[in-house]
Amino acid sequence: MKLEVSGVGKDYLIPVIDSVSFAAEAGEFVCLLGPNGCGKTTLLRIVGGIEPATRGRVVLDGLPVIAEQRQPRKVGIVFQEDRLLPWMTLRDNVGLVLTPLGVGAAERAATADRYLKLAGLAGFEAYYPGRVSGGMRQRAAIARALAIEPDLLLMDEPFGALDAQNRRIMQTEVRRIWRETGRTIIFVTHSIEEAVAIGTTLVMLSARPSRVRELIRNDGRVERAKLVDDLNTMIMEEVERQQGAGPPGA
Amino acid sequence: MTWRDWTARLHLPTLLVTVLIVIGWGLLSWRYGAYVLPSPLAVLAGLRDILRTGEIWTHTAASLARIAVGFGGAVLVAVLLGLAAFLSRLARGAVHDVLAVLNSTSVFVWIVISIIWFGLSNWAPIFTTFMITLPVVGSNIVEGVAGVDRRLLEMGDVYRLSGRRKFTAIVVPSTLPYLVAGMKIGFGLALKVSVVAEIFGVTSGIGYVMNYSREILATQMVFAWAVVMILVMTLTDKLVFDTVSRRLTRWR
């Protein structure tokens, strides 16, 4: 799945995203970085077709993404929160998103179990979300996003609520799942270390109203420690610039 | 189980308080006479009489039948209002305001109006029950509908769930606890209200028979029927509503 984001911008009361363009080839793992409030989540929602863009367009394999319309492409999303239905077991939660694909009940359960296992949740299929830990809920949400075999997988700071150890485990898991399934992934994070550890392409956004400040191929040609340092310097500059611009609306 | 567990399970403090009240009641009744305050034993004898004649079943059934129609109708209309509130933001505002107005209308207003409209018939207590319980159940459902987590609905959109699927998988399960809570309060209210409305113009039901007992100076029967009412209320609460809400929140 090839993704093209061209000149996408978004205004609320103030312009949040000025103009962002980048492209991702099939199977790429793109990490979106940037200071808080620069519109990373908004950009992800525009790519996912949840919100319309004020300007510009998003094209998935030649087909434009139109907000709030049934997309011809399968897009899986992992939100900052797990967004599981608390009254359904993990198996039913994953199975639910397979219903629009016309999958029968028995196959839904089998597919759900397969992806829950992939996410390290074998044995917990019949548990309700409230009975498992936050990390396990987030993994179930990832299993749900993968179960539809998405053309594009969007992840919005999916590990934000996890402690450091679970976070590392989940990063390795997602990286492994990405290698095994070859999906195109757009991954929003505010952690530079995380981005450098798992992304193949790093997109650094500038302060609000945001543009692409830097697009970096994380192919091992630049040493990781130096990359982390450079990105840290960049993000500090952008944070300062955003704060210098005063409060929103001023 | 320890001594403390048993004390809690048998409601021992409650029992103790009850015994004290019954003793006080007996003393007062001995002081003021059976017309003002019949003795506990007279009330028990009254209960035994209505059990033996079967009156307890006919009058309770008559009251419950009226409640079933009036309260059942209110639940039905409340669900429809909730549906409208879910489908349209405009409707939600209107429904909310109408229910608020109904909520602040006195029981007596509906009793008088229902007698004017329906005369001395079954429909008077049914209508009164309907009008009083509708805002209680309705505002609970509307609150439940408004409280449906938008983020879950958005998740449903992203995964392209059909409208019907979103309704059954997301809206209904998150609204049901509100409906059951509303019905629990509504039913208690229905029992209290319909009994008052039965004083006028009908010849069966707990309210009718209580008022009749008062007229023939059988105060012990007024008390006996009050006990029946309390039993009906407690039993439905424990057996029906508690069971249903426990089943609904299994996942918690």
C-alpha cells in the first residue's frame, strides 16, 4: 500500500497544520515526530479518514481518502486509548471488526484467536477488558487492528499509557508483527528513542502551524546515538519556537 | 463464617431495631386504642385473614395489572424517546425539556386530570402511573444515550461497522444499565402513585381496599395492606431488578 500525503493542512480556530507532504512505500514503518500540539494526531486522523483536511489530499494506492465516507481500503487504527468494548470479551472485540468483511461467526472467532495469540494474549480470549492489565488491553487493540489485515495501519502513541518495561516489550512485538505481516505502518510518538528504535522513515514535524521539518531514512547509515541527539536538538528548537509563538489564538 | 459475617447476613442490627419498634408500637397502641393505632397482633391477624380469603392476591393482582399497563407503556415510550434522542440532536433537546416539565408536575395534577378525562375507570390510575413514571424512565434513558462514549462510536466508524451493528454492539449495551436503573426507580414510584390514584373511582386494588378499610374503621387492615405493599416492593427489587442488573454488569 503506497501512501501519498500532499500539502495536507488543517485549521481549527487557528491553523494547526500548515502544509505537510510525504510519501510512504508499501511495507514502510513511518514514525511521525514533533512537539506536543503540532498536529500529529490530527494528521493521523486525516490519513485515516476520520477528519477532513482543510487543504491538500491523501491518496492511498491511487485512491483519494475522503473523510467520513466508507473507505475502499482497509485501515486499522490503534488509538491512544484501547477503545475496546468493555462488555465484550477480547475475542468478541476482535471478531466484531471482522463483521463488515462478511466473515462467518466461526471464522471470526478463529481469526480473533489467531491475532490475539500473535499479540501474546493466548489464553485470555474469553476475558473481559476490565479483567486484564492496561498493557494487555492495548495489545488486544493492536490485535484488533491487525485482524482486518489492514492495507494501512495507523498507530497513535499506542504505548503512551504503558510503563517503560511494557513499552519496550510492545515495541519489539510491533516490530516483529510488522516484519511478519509486511504492513505499511504510520506510527505517532513523542519519544525519539522509540521512533529511532522501530521506524524505517522518520518524519519530524515543526512547531505549529506545522510543516515537515526533516524526513530521515533510518537505514542504519547514520549511527543511532547521533540520530537521537540530532532529533533531540531539532525537537527542542521546535518546542521553543512553539512556546515563543505564544498561547493558541494569541 | 465468623460471628461478624453472620451478623451482617442476618441483618441482626435491623432485626433488633424492628423488635424495638414493634414493642414501642404495642405500647402506643395500648395507650391510644385500636382505631388510631391497631396493635401488631391485630395487623398480623388482618394479614392472615386476607391470605385466607385470597383477597391479598386479587387486590395485589389488580394493582399490578394497572401498573403493568401504565408503567409498561411509559417504558415503551421512554425507549422510543431515547431512540429519537440518539438519532437527532434537535430531538434530544426537545425530549430533555419535555421530560423536565413532566418531572416537575405533581401527582395530584394527573389524578385530577385523569378523572376528568377517563372518569371513574381503570384508565385513570393507569394514565396517572404512565405520566408520573415516563419522565423518570425517560430522563434516565436520554442520559444513557447522551453518555454513549463517542470514542467507541468513532472506533466503529473507522472499522466500518454498519449503523445497525454500532447500535446493537455499542449503543444498546452502554444504555441498558441506565434503562434498568430508571425502571427500578420507576417501578417503585409506579406502585406508590397507582395506589394513590386507586382511591378514586375503582373497586379493586391495594389503594382502593386501604381507603375502604379506613371508611369502615378497620384501621388494622390499612396497616395490613401497607405491609403487603412493602413486601411487593421489596420482592420485586430483590428478585427482579437486582438480578437483572447483576446479569447486565457481569463484565465488570
